[in-house]
Amino acid sequence: MTAKYRKALEDGILRDRIEKARQVLEECTLCPRQCRVNRLKEETGICSTGTRAVLASFGPHFGEEPPLTGRNGSGTIFFSFCNLLCCFCQNHDISHKGEGEEVTPDRIASVMIHLEQIGCHNINLVTPTHVVPRILEAVETAAGSGLSIPIVYNSGGYDSVETLKLLDGIVDIYMPDFKFFDSKTAKLLCNAPDYPETAQKAIREMYRQTGDLKVDENGIAVSGLLVRHLVMPEGLSGTDRVMKFLAEEISPLTCVNVMSQYRPCGSARKIDAVSGRPTAEEFRRALKTARDLKLNVIS
């Protein structure tokens, strides 16, 4: 299956999306925070990012979901800073402190080409929401140089539908988190009480664009939706409601990874409700919920 962005490049769609995305930066509304700063003049909002993306690291990743990792790894590109800023983020130095280096779209493109050349199965864009315009520019350059493997949009789920539409026909695989279903929890942990509603809208749009996860003859993902859900202590992640939403309002075939690796990082240690780890029983119940709904669980 040919990566979607190849056709978007040939048809001129990719160039049109780049121009539209650049315009958004003049009064930035890329994400639901709606900061409305002029990032083209290096004004910054919640994501602390101006014109250029900040690159934290890149390379083949073997700890991702099996349909992405395969034998040769998922070609991850970790962008610094974030528009969600969860207090428990396990990559706090990257997401909150912004460790990394500013890079041009050409540099990002060269990284993409390198990852394909060393055999990675896909280009996995980690925390991409706030740098979509730069990603689109990089894809145009990389595709012009022969890039052909699928692109994965790996986000926290706090994405605006308008920005996702700029990626329609360009992103092959969407891999959002659906972190929690309760607005009070979202307010407490990432100061985004609209997260549950926003994530639902975003996932609907992602599914509209790509459908259920599809794999090739080797079990490697080529297109579709894969949702991550981190089980948190004291039921704060709202697993029952998240899984019911996916099964009933997205697709009963939704591919979901129910994850157990929560630990209190960052400032989460100071919040009683999330200062510990979920129990084995809490994780077992979460898995059972997803499986009882007949979702495609890959944990």
C-alpha cells in the first residue's frame, strides 16, 4: 500500500496544506488551547514553541506496539515541548523543559529519510500537535526525495479537528491517547477540562480519515487508528467510559493498547490521587473491560 502523502504531493494537496498551516501560525490556533500568538514572530504560548520545531531525539524504537515495531523498529521522532503538559508526564524533561535543539523542516526531512534507509517500518511523530506546519514542510521535502513508508501521528489526543483536517490524506496511521473521560480529572492533571470532549472529537476525525487499523502480510501497520489508554490509580482514567465510547461510537474493531506503566513523575507525586501506581487488579479489570466489549486489544 502506497503511503497517502505520496499522492498528496503529486496532486498539489500537500503544498496547499502547508500554506494553510503557515497561516494558522500567525495567530496560532493549531491546538485547543487557542493561544492566538504570532509564532512566526517568535511569540510563544503554552507549547513554548516559536517558528521552528525543537527536536529531542530520533531513532528506531522497539518498545512501541507490535504492529508498528515489527522487526526493524518504529522510526520515532520525538519533538520537544507539548500542548497538553500532563503533570505526570514520563518525558518531563522533553515535554515541560524542552530539552533538544531547534531544527529546520529540511533537517526533519533528512531524519525521516535516514530512518527509512536504516529499515524502520514507519515515521512515528511523537508529540506532533504543536509543530504540524513544520511537519508538513518536512514531509513535502522527504517525499520529494523518495520517502515512502507510513507516517504515524502519535499524540496525546488533545488535537483540534481543524488541524487534523490539514493532515487528511497525508497521515497514514493515527495513534492518539485517550487519557481520561472526566473533565475534573483533566483539569487537575493537565489543566484542560475540555480534554474528554476534545479527545472524542479528535478520535472521530482520525477514524473518519483512516478507518480501522490495517496491517500487511507481515503484521506491520499500514493505515488506520490505534488508541492508547493508560490505566491510572483510583479509576481516574475512566476506562469503562473510554472503552464504551470506542466500541459504540468509533468501531467495535478499534485497536486499543491498554497500558499498565503509569508511575508518578513530574509533579504528580504531590497529588494524592496519582502519587501511587495502579494495582494489578485495577489493570486486570481495565483489560477485561476492553475485551468484554470485543475491542481489538493488543496489550
